[in-house]
Amino acid sequence: MIAAAFLAGIDLVALEVVQALLPLVIFFSVFQVLYLKLPRVYVVNLAKGILLASLGMVLFLQGVNVAFLPAGREIGEAVAAFDQRWLLIPFGFFLGFLATYAEPAVRVLGYQVEESSSGYIKESLILYTLSLAVAVSVSLGMARLVYGIPLLWLLIPGYLLVIVLLLFTDKEFVGIAFDSGSVATGPMAVTFLLSLAVGVAAGIEGRNPVVDGFGLIALIALAPILSVLMLGILYRRTRGEET
Amino acid sequence: MQDIRETVFEVLRAVLPIILVITIFKIALLRVPPSDLLLFLLGSGMVILGIALFLSGVKAGLLPVGEAIGSELPARGSLLLVVAGSFLFGFLTIVAEPNLRVLTEMLDAVPGAGIPSGPLLLAIAVSVGFVITVAVLRIIFGFPLAYLFVVGYGAILLLAPFSSPEFLAVAVDAGGITTGLLTIPIILALGTGVSAVLAGRSALTDGFGLIGLASIAPILGVMVMGLVYA
């Protein structure tokens, strides 16, 4: 029975992954034949890498669906029943941090930043900056659920702040900042944290799970942009002192 | 294989904290039956192995492939190749994104939603293809990235009051959905690949931002589609 629950729907996940990769493979094949003409051994290694990534993606998504999705909702409903509702705020901070710390897409971005900057900006710095940012946005999301704060009260000042910070930040960080927003809303956030919020919303009277739960993703997409732009300001300052 | 073993340890360090916390919750707070706990732990094992394989594969396959394509685009000195190549790259990557199919299936399932899923998919893919092209041209001609974001968000704010509520909701969701786990490394590498081969461009300053743009493009695309339908 466990095995059946464990593997339910894995064929669909596999099909989706193959389908998502198809255009890249076709595109690369055309380029390889017409322009690139890379050596055969190299191409075989690339193909192995792509195969590995697809296999990993299938296992990861299936694992998240059977393990983390239901866990988020159960925990959300259980903690919403606490008498001391404000506890949800530090609790959201804690789980938001841990979920982003485990998010694979965040590590891909961090790795690519460290490579592109030749080690000048460390992968771990990006990782901690994004994890902290998501932690703050999940605790804000929880505060919103507990006290019924409208989503726009958080989103509008947030985006205005983005514009202000854009003026002061180091230009190397602009692209990374906006990429971070999309990267942080990966499978961990969307399955685990979203189901956590939906669980909490279902457990608090007067909250609509759909409307109030889903606003969380908008917050998770916003906070990393702000935090990386701030990181850029810090970098600019320290560099300014050096020169 | 050595690499994969190292990656597994790295991933263990990443995922173990949240697995431990959930396990403690399940035992202490929820008092779940052992079969439920077993399912969670098995699933977690799958997540660990999955991320390890995924990250190794991304570094060995997806990123180099994306970079190879990205660095070849401007190398021919043909603007047509750059424009057609970037557009097709963005368009095809998005058409294949599984998340998008989920969105269109949901829309089809709602009776009388009034948003046809075929044109919606087309609007999203065309807008991402367009934005990827603009972003690649930006890297080549070197105007500031911040302008693109200011124009993009500005256009969203301008169009929002004119959009019907249904299209607005779908538009904002579409923005978050297009950048799936596989699309991220592919588009990321395209940008760093293009900027790495150009003299006077650094992969760090110029290569990033494509994913951010790819997630605001569909918002605009769907809003414009809504205006056309209205």
C-alpha cells in the first residue's frame, strides 16, 4: 500500500520532464550540426548530464509530492489551532528559511553566480541571503493570516522600495536580484510553504484558504529581489571604502 | 561518480534540517501512524537523491549546453540569427514548460472562464520569446538592465486598471509559473553564455536578469491578450 502511494503519478512526472527538455535538445542538436561541431566525446558527456538531471528532477518532484506537500498542510492545520497565534510568525520564519535552504534552483543560481564572478560572490552568500529573505516573507505571510492584513499593503510598498533600491545598488546585482525572485519560488516553496499557508488559512476562522493562502507566493517572489539589491548596496559601500 | 557522492553529502546538509524538523513535528505534534512517517522518510530519501542527481546533471549537462548555444548566437555576427535564435529559444522553452500545461488545464476545467487556453499558451510563449530576444540584444548593445525592469513593471501598472479581473489573476499567476526548475538553468546559462563571449561584457554584470524578465513577460502578454479579447 505504501509502495502504491509512493509511486502514484510518477509516470506523469517523468513525461513532463521529458517534454520540458525536448526543445532544448532539438535546439542544441541543430546548433551542434550547423555551427558548434563539438567533439563527440564532449557531446556524449553533455547528454549524460542532461539524462542525470532529468532523472534527478523526476525523483525530486515525486518525493516532494508524496512527502512535503501533505506534511505542509498537516503542520499548517495543527499550528493554526495554537492558542498563541503570534507563534505562527517565528514559526513561519524558521520553516521559510529551511525550505529555501533546501531549494535546488537557489543552489543552481548561487553556483552560476560564483562561477560568473570567479568566486568574488560566494554561492553560500546568495544561499543565505535568499533563505533569510524567504524567511522574512513567510513570517510576514503568517502575520497577514493571523491579523488579516491586506496583501496589497505589503506588495505596493515592497515594489516601491524595489525602485528606490535600484537607484542605489551596485549594477552587478540588478540581474541577480530579479532572477532571485523567480528562483526562490521553486518547487519547495510552491509545494511545502504554500500548502503550509493553505493549511494555516484553513485552520483560522474567517480566512479563505485560496485567497489568503496564495498571496504568500507573491511575497516570496518579492523579498529576494529586495534582499539582493540591499546586498548590492553593501558591496558597493565596502568597495567604495577600499578605493 | 566521485562527484555525485560529494553532491549527495552537500544535498544532505541542505535538506536534512527541514526533514528533521518535519519528522519531529509529525511525531510530537501530529502523532502520525508509523506507516505515514515511513512514507515521509522514503519520500525524503527520494528528494535527497533527486536533488543530488539534478544538481550534478545541471552542472555537467544543462548549463554547458545553454552556454554553448548562448555563446554561439552573437559569434556569427548576424543580427538575424541572434533575433531568430533567441526568440525561438525562449518560445520553445516556454511551450514545453510542464507548469504551463497545469495552468491551461485548470482554465479548461473551469466552465465559462472565458479565457481560451490555446491563445493563452501562445500569448505567454510569444511574450517570453520576445523578452528573451530583447534581453539578449540588451547584452549585445549594452543598455542598462534596470531600464527594462522599470519599463516592464511600469507597463504592468499602466495596463492593470484596464484588465478584466479574470485576466489579471491569470496574468500574475502565469508570471510565476513560467520559470520552472528546468527552465531556470537553461535560461540562466543562455544569458551568461552570450555575455561571456562578448568583449567588454562580464557574465556577472550582464548575464543575469533573463529569468526575472521571463517571469514578468507573461504578465504583460496575458494582459495584452485580455485587452484584445475585450
